[in-house]
Amino acid sequence: MPELPEVETVARGLRAVLPGRRILSVRLGKTDFIDDPAAIEQHLPGTRINEVRRHGKFLVLDLESANGGARSFALLIHLGMTGQIVTCPPEARVAPHTHVFLALDDGREVRYTDIRRFGRIAILADDSREKVLGPLGLDPLEATENEFCAQLHARRARIKALLLDQHVLRGMGNIYTDETLWRARIHPMRLGANLTSGELRRLYRAVRGVLTEAIRLRGSSISDYVDSEGQPGQFQRRHRVYQREGKRCFRCGASIRRALVAGRSSYFCPRCQPAPRPRRRRSR
DNA sequence: CTTACGGCCTGGGTGC
DNA sequence: TGCACCCAGGCCGTAA
């Protein structure tokens, strides 16, 4: 669920309350989604949270150790499909599947809840942090049009796969790729290298438009997603194709179709987003 | 370089 | 009501 707009919304929420706070203690439930649970329990208590950032779909908390030591490290959090991170008073009801509790020096608590535990939590020093975040591709909201077009034009894979590939663009997931391709009127099976410069420019604007609007509406809540205050987003009301199979296209009225592209459920308008003609060479 | 597939987990919806 | 089955916003590793 959590793609760039959802993670950005959570990051902004946490940024309003966490910087400057000190972590007093840590309590863990199930830990199979945590890289090194012992390290979390050992190193987090006493640290101060300096900054909250988003990198693609990762949340990054910059930490500083208690004893003024220059050692800086980061807590990386990936929400996977069903991860939620909220701040609340310690006496608040504990949601099922809550596996991390951080007690803060202002009396509040940070909790991580994850039904499917596809998320990931790791505590990383600067060098290993680079190993995780370094390989990620362009931020779709920071990239220039030229950078964006060059990246996609250089690849022969399907555009749907490219938009989803975190090493090409960081932050897009299944919902926002489908919404973006619909807005740009590009079929998900088109190959990156076959897109015209006009189509690439349309795609660039569509990505930014969709993501910006989704952030403004605080993300999409389909089933599990809530922000750091436990509130759902509103962008699901603006979905034009995602999970609208059989419904009419908002632009042309044709029936929205669903197909498997790059192994993922993909929704598109067969009229607005014309399918590429497979150019097979035939013998004879 | 690219695609396909299975696996990691739990829960919700559907159809019998 | 129960139960089998399919599907789900992500991502990794393996094989072809």
C-alpha cells in the first residue's frame, strides 16, 4: 500500500513531532522483519532523533547517540504492504500485529504495526546505509524532465516494469504507475525505448501530477494504510483506473480492463491507452 | 539485460 | 456456517 505519497505523508507527520526527541526504551514483538533485533535493542535507547526523511519508499530517521559521541546512524523503516507507524500516548489501545514500541522522552510512544510483516526495519551506520539507499533510482519529484526521459528511453523493458523498478525511479508502486499511465495515455506494455519524446514528456508531467495530488490528499487508503496519526488518506476517491475493472473510463467511457503486466495486476483504458502492436518477424 | 516464478505473511472477499 | 481458493499496495532470490 504505502507508495511514495503515503510514505511522504507519514514522514511529514513524524517530522512534526520526532526531531529533537530522545528514545528512552525499546520493546519488540515479532522480529522476523527486523535485520538485527539485538542491535535495535542495544543501540536505540538514549539516542536522539535529529531528522526524519523519506528516500523512495524508505523512512530514514537520523539518530545521534546519547553520550555526545560523533557516531551517527540511521533507523531505516520500509512499510512493505501493510506497515503502519503511528505516534500515540502509551495508554492508547494496542492494535493487533504491533511489533515495535519506542518510548519517547515527551511521554509519547512510536509504534510500528504490520499485519503481513513484509516491511523492514534496520539500524545502519553511514556506510551500510549507502549500500541500501545508494542503488535507488531518481526521485520522481526531484528529477528534471531530461533526466527522467533519458532514464526511461534507455531501457527496453515494459514501461510498467520500469516505473515500478526502484532502481530506475524510487517510490512508485502499483497504484500510482497505473494512475500515471492512464493520465499520460500510455499502455503499460509499451517499451521504454519505443516511447516518443512527446509521450515521455507527457509521462513526466503525469507522474508529477499524480504524485503531487496524491500527497495533497494524504495518500490512498485501500485497506490498511493510515498516516502517523492513524488517519486514512483520500486519494482513493480520485483513482481513475486502479481497481476499476469493467467500469467506464472517466475520459472516454470505454470499459476499464485489467491485465497482468510485469507480473502485476494492471488497470488501463483500452481506448485511451492503445496497446502496442507486437512486431514479430514471421517467416515466409 | 530481461522476464517469470516462488516465497515471505495475514486477512478479506467470493463461491460452493 | 464452514471451507477452499484467489487476491492484495513490496521486494528478494533463483532460474531461464
